[in-house]
Amino acid sequence: MQHFTKAEIRQIDDLYQEFMKVIKAKFDRERVERIEKAFKFSNAAHDGIKRKSGEPFILHPLSVAIIVAKDMGLGATTICASILHDVVEDTEYSISDIKNMFGPRVAVIVDGLTKLSGDFESKQALSLKKILMTLSEDVRVILIKIADRLHNMRTLDSMEPQKKIKIAGETLYLFVPLAHRLGLYAIKSELEELSFKYKHPEEYNRILLMLHNQEEKRNYLVNEFIRPIKEKLESENIESTVTHRLKSTYSIWQKMKTKGVTFNEIYDILAVRIIIKTRQGISEKRQCFDVLSLVTDIYKPHPDRIRDWITMPKANGYESLHVTVMGPQGKWVEVQIRTERMDEVAEYGFAAHYRYKDISTFENELDTWIARIREQLRSQDSDAFEFLDDFKLNLYATEINVFTPNGDMISMPLGSTVVDFAYEIHTDLGNKCIGAKINLKLVPISHVLNNGDQVEILTSEKQVPQLEWLEFATTAKARTKIKNAFKLKKKEHIEKGKEIVEEAMKQVKAPITSNNLKKLISHFNLNNKEQLYSELGMGFLELGNLNEIIGKKSPNKLVKYWNITFSRKKKAEDQNDLSDLKKIDKGKPFLLKENQDNVTYSLAKCCNPIPGDEVIGYIGADDHVIIHKTGCKEVEKLLSSHGNRIITAEWTRFKKQSYLTRLRLEGFDRIGIVNEVTNVISKQNSINMRSVKFDTHEGIFEGDLFLYIHDAEHLNNLISKLEKIRGIENVSRDENLND
């Protein structure tokens, strides 16, 4: 084994000295010695091993330990486990060795962090499921995993482009919501920024540039806004710190996408934070409301933008008062008011509660959340990818508080329905639910709950779970329980699903070959044919457009506009055809050509990309590549569960092909506006229209256009021209091509 150079040893020593400064300031001699022992063991175990960047591997676990100690404020056991977290995976030492040297608790945490061996495709989802299983015993496992991911994101530059996209997508899909759920807001924001930087570099740099261009103007506004607040606080002898923060580039981009607004239309780019040094004898809540009163005496508040997270904290422990007020130059500014304790909890989440010995309420909320995970994990036949999908449902959800008939408060994700609430109380209550009384009024099982509702579940002994409940059940717990009710008859479902496939294949006159089954399995992102049969038999999937899925064209129909499949040079019957296929080089971008040789590809129906869009590829059955837009929600799921099948992709020049694209228009109605729109589209730009629909109501119109577009540049030019038409306020692209 090669050993490190003097320069590398000095690099390790410098980081270790930085680490020990943090440790010695926090712990007594006994704990410091335990941590030193863990480092020496890990350093010796990783001696000579390097990361892909070329630096000594030990720098990684040491950096993770610094995040755990400094940014999360966790204890000696967790720090030891973070230093040792890669030892079992990357060296010859076993979990029993860790247990003998550092005790059972450290060993349990390290075991939870050790990746599973086996098939790479399922390894990611299975190892994440294992981490969550350990989380139900010890939350420190997931905290170290988040710290591990943060350091990996900080050092992502050394990775290949395709690997960067995969890791960034996986981070956004699961680790950002996990950090959010545990209240780690500072870490969550950094993970979002780094993921955005590597997954969408052009948008990231564009927003950074716009923020930079407005910096001088923004600083002037901040100073003008803060000055009278500081003066008022000083006159009232309220000791506090007034700071400001900029909305992250990721948050700005998300808002521009979801709200369909421009950068200049986002009014909450700035937020001012008032952190109060509390006075003894007066409650924190009262002191925060006193400051709120002072702020609203100076600036007029937005009536719909006051949030009280102190009276009723968020489930992850977040406490703060938020108010949006009208500042100088007619700009809305958000003001956050909190105490020093609340601010530390807001930044460091779960760990900060322990530091302040204020854990009773938070632990109850966390225990409830972990109990939900534990229930999901009890389903032994639960598929790992399905588990992750359901688990993620509740990670990012904003929560509401509803009440039982006895007045007990229960937190539920925003958008929860009666059936979700019933299953939250008890499985049997959910299975027999027929409706509810909400605030003494009868409502159906699909009714969406509102904050503050008092809910009484109505049941019937004759009721059984219905498949259609999955259409409005939103919580992971409810969906798992409903699915489990159908999984009890798994063999029946598999047989039924098999019959469905056989009948569907007969109708399109296609053989039931392993190749065709692989295409179906890949199309639905499943693992094997048993899962395909089971999901079909239970009614979770429908076999629509079978010809399209298996690539068998119907003689009576044109090929769908979004499915650009290119024929191979030889006939499919030629036995040498497979050997002639070009092996896809994952290290290079997959080039999208109009006359693709050997490897077929198609455009994903979920996001309908067109040439010029930023895209990535997913390698399905028989090296068939499915092209998605990089911002597609389905891609986030694929990056997390099938990351090794993701490749970078680039368009070559397309000249002949046109692609169906949907545009939505909004504006003020006037005589002749429809004629101007169609004139710009067909006469000025020579674009074919499949359909144009306009709807007017009280002077406001909405347009829905289906057009055949060559590429993204062609589309952007059209949008730019449409936006110049008098009366049109907004033009946006809709990825959904269903009428």
C-alpha cells in the first residue's frame, strides 16, 4: 500500500488541528480522548487510500466530523461514529471490531451508515431504506448521513459531469427534504444551492449575475429600511441584533418556475431578521410580539402575510414571527422576529433543542414522525423504491393542525384528507372510514382538511379499503395502509396481472417475450415482472398505449409526435444486431441526432423536451434512452433510485423534425387580439397550429395553444413576440400535452 507524501500528511494534520480546536472547546478530557482514539484508528485504517479528487481519504470523514461537531453541535458518540463511518465499507474492519473498540452505540450508528452490497441499481434505495430503519432507533444516523452528503456536495468538482447531475438530483430528491424535516435550515439551504449549481449551472450563474447587478440598490434599500427599526428598538431599550439575508438562488429560481414570474417580480428577495436578547421575567413570546408591534407602527403590514410560528411551532421545532411590510420605494420586505434561542434552533434544528434542554415538545413531534416511518418499515414486502416515494411524500409538506372531538391536536401535512386523518389515528379507523363530521358538518372521505378543523371520523363495519382512495390519500401512512390491504392477496393479484398482460398483448398481436416484458418493466420504473403483474392486478397501473411502450407501431395510426424512434440499420431478426449496438459511453454526453445509429431514444411524455432544452438521458431496456428535461420531477426520482442509468445528453442540429408544444396565454381581452396572436404564429413565424382555444371572462382572457415547434430557440423567439402584443400579460410553456 502506498503511503502519503509529506505535503499530504501536513494537509491531514492542518485539518485535524482545526478539528481539535472545536472538540477541546466543547468536551471534557475523557470525551476528547475517545474522539482522538477514533481519529487515530480511522486514519490508520484509511492510510494510503485516496478520494477521486486525489486527496487523502481521511480528510472526508474528518470534514464530516467537523460538520457534526460545529454545525450540528452533537455529542462525542456521534462525532466518533462520523469519523468511523466509512471504515467498515472501505477497509477490512468489521462492525464487531468497531463494537469491541468503541462500544455498541457507535457500532449501531456506523452499521446504519454502511452501504449494502449487491446490485448497484437497487443499492441506493435499499441503503437509504436501511438508514431510515436505523433512524427509527437512533436519529443520529440520519444527521451524520446529511453531514456526509454536505461534504460530498462541497467537493463535487472532481466528479464527472454525469456523476455531478446524479448526486445533485439525489440530494434535492431526498437529503434536502430530510434536512428540512429535521430543522437543519442552514445545511438545507447550502445543499439546495450546491445542487442547483451543479444540476442547472446556467440558471444558477444567471441569477447570481442578476443579484450582483442589483447589489448596490439593494444595500441602500436595506439601510433605509433598517435604520428607523434600530432607532425605535434602542429608544425602547430592547437589546437586539438586526440583520438581513438574501433569498437563495435556488429559492428564487423555484419561485420563478412555480409562480411563472420574472426575477424583478419577486418581492421577497430580501428578509430582515430581528434577533432579541431576552429579558428575564418576561416570556419570549410576549417580547417577540412587542417588537412586532414596534415594526408595524413604522411600516404597514400586508394583511395576509403574518405568520405566528411561536404560538404553534412547526413540527421540526421552528419558532419565529414573520410579517411582510411595505418598505421604502414601495417594496415589500419580510421581517422575521425571534429570540437568540429560537434563532439557534432555526439554524441548527434538532441538535439545538438538546443544547437548550428544551426537547420535550420537539421530541414528541419527532417521535410521532419516526413512528410513522417505523409503521411503513413493518411492511416486509414493501419495495424499496415504492417506500422512498411514499416516505418522501411527507418530508417537505407544510403542516396544519387539526383537532379530535376530545380536543387533542394532531399535526398533518397540508392537503391531507379525511382518510389520511383516519389512518393517522388508527389503521382500523381508516379501513372502516365512510366519512366525517368536520365542525359538526358532514363531509365525504375525500374532503381536504383545513388548519384548525375539528374532525370526528364516521365508520361502518361493512366498509373495506377501496382502490380509489389512493386518488385522494396524500400521506405516506395512509397510502401504505391502503396498499397493504390489497397486498394481502398478492398471489391473486399476480395471476390477474399476468392475465391482463396476456390479453393486452393479444389485442396488439405482440408476443409475450422477455424483451417486451423488460420494456414494460422499464417503462413503469419497476424491478421485475412479478412487481409488474402485482401492480397491474391491484389496479395501481394501467396498460395504455401498449404499442408505443413496446415499440410496435400500429398500421392505422401515425407515430406519436413525442416518440422519435429511429430504425436500426439491420432487421431485428438479424442475430448480429445486438452485437452491433454501440455501447453507450456514460463518461461522454449522449448525442441526440435526427438519424440516430443503432441506439434508439425517445422523448419523455412527462416533460416533453424539445431540441435546445437542457436534457439528460435515462438508459432503459435494450439500451433505449429516454430523454427528460433536467428540471423534470420524474428525473429527481430516477436520480435517486436509478442513478447509474442516468447519462448526460446533448442535442445536435435538428432541421426537419417538429415537436408538439403547448403554450398558455393570459391577458386583457380586446377586439382583434386573437387575430394578432394567430398572425404572429402562422404568418410571421410559419408555425403550424394543431389547435388554438381562447376563453374570456369579465375582460380577462386565457389562451391554450398547441403548436409544432422546431427547437427551444424557435419557441423562445415566438414567446418574445407574443409578449409584445398589447394586452398579453403572460406567456408560459405547459409541459402537459393532454387536452
